Amino acid sequence: MTDRGMNKVVLIKRRTRYEELKRRYNTVEQARFYIEHLGADFSDYEREDKVYNSVLEQVRSYVRPFARLQEIDREYIPNMIFGEKDIVIAVGQDGLVANVMKYLDGQPLIGVNPDPERWDGVLLPFEAGDLQNILPRVIAGSFSVKDVTMGKVESKDGQVLYAVNDFFVGVENHSSARYHISYRNQVENQSSSGIIISTGFGMTGWHKSIMAQFNGMAKAFNLRSIPEVIYDWSSKSLTFQVREPYPSRFTQAGLVYGQINEKENLLLTSDMSEKGVVFSDGILEDSIEFNAGMQLKVGVADRVGRLVTR
């Protein structure tokens, strides 16, 4: 039997809606009053919490015979230093798996669906009971993974940010952003509501919503629809889209869409005095300031997410 002390599993969990409400309103009774006053069913929050915590306990019981267990809440992930040989288990929704993955550097990630009746779970191929079979295989190195290409932003002063889904570059409140964009030997001075840069995995997220707008406008002008491009999760390219570019005497709107292939970069230089920002996967709290003179280099990351599949 494998020495338990040689293996470490990091269990990533999140607060349930029930826990968030209790934290916000101080007591369960106050939280219940607020929710029921709005006509909602508070018992649904209680059921979700009960199921989630039951699954967490199951996961703990399956892990402990095989490995040392460390638990961490979602909010502390950005400050977590993962060991090179750690095995990571995320119990939650797809968003939790994506949020965890961008802080890993090759460690295998197991996504556990805590409530299959509630969540579809594209990134959650396992239920708690499956860990009895899959965890020993991961420890032994005899498992399969799906590679997920990540994006990387590097600032002029050396800060680095990774994305599993997408980056947003602009003003933190999504108002008008001013910057220079450089792509394949073309440079423009732009004013827009921001730039979205998506990975192959993220093409079904923010990218898809923008394409839906493009197609709606094409239909309104009796133009043919724009084919929706879908990339494999492991595709070594990113796609950028400029939102609502405004052409004027000083700004252009030609560089609004394109692919960033491996070994090439999109360069962005801020012309904003304040509130410029780049963040990834919808997490504004973990961001890089993008203010006057700051340059960002955006490209395909050298690290790859490894989602355990079987």
C-alpha cells in the first residue's frame, strides 16, 4: 500500500448560499425572514447546504486513508502555494474548478459535483463515491486528463495573471477605456468598453454572448449570420474581441477581433489616469492595475490545466 504520508490532497471548498446569507444577516432567523419576506423558499438554501456539507464529509473520508488532507476555502486560493506533487480536489460548481485551475502548474485537478440534480457540471466528471477508484489511480499516476490551455497576461512591471476562461481589460466599472492596441504590426488608438480575450475553453462564455450580439445586429440589417467558432479546450490560441469601439477624430475601430496564436502576443498600453484594470475569469479582486503608461502582453500561457477525466 502507498505510504499515506507521501501524498497530499488539497480540498477546495466554497461557502454555500445558506452560509453566505447567515454571514450577511448574522443569524439564520434573520436570513430566513429576509428570504421568505421576498416570497422565496428558504428551505431550498438549507437543503443545498446540507447536501454540500454531506458530500464534503464523504470526500474527507475517502481521502484520509490515502493521503494527508489540507482544506482551503475558495477565497484564499490566490494566496495558496501548491506543492509540485499535490493532488487537488474541487467540490463545487464549474466556476470553482476554473478558478482553482489557473493557480495550478501541472497538478492534477479532480472536479467533484456535490449535487448532480442541481448542477450539470461540465468540469465536474465525478461524484464523491468515485474517489474510491479514481484517487488511488491518480496517486499511482495511471489516470487520464484533459488538457486546458490557459491565457497569460504579463505587465510591464513583471506582474503575471492567468486565465482559464477569459480576461477583461478596461475600466473596472466597464465604462469607456482608452488605450493603444498593437496586433500583427497594426496599431490603433482606441476607446471602448473593454477587451475580452478568451481561451478555447472560454469560447462558450463571454465570447459567446458577444457573438450573439453580432449575429442579432447582422440579422437586423438582413446580413448573413456570423459562424460561431468553437475551439478545443487544448487549442493553443486565444481570441480577442473589442466591445463597443468608438471611432472618432482621435480613435479608430479597425482592430476589433482576432486570434492570438502560440508564440505571438497582443500588446495593450493604457491611456487612462485611473481605474484601468485587467482581471481573469470574472474575479475582480485578483487583478492588475492598467493605468497610464502600463503595457500588457497577452498570449498563450506556458502552463496547462490538467483536469482528471478517468
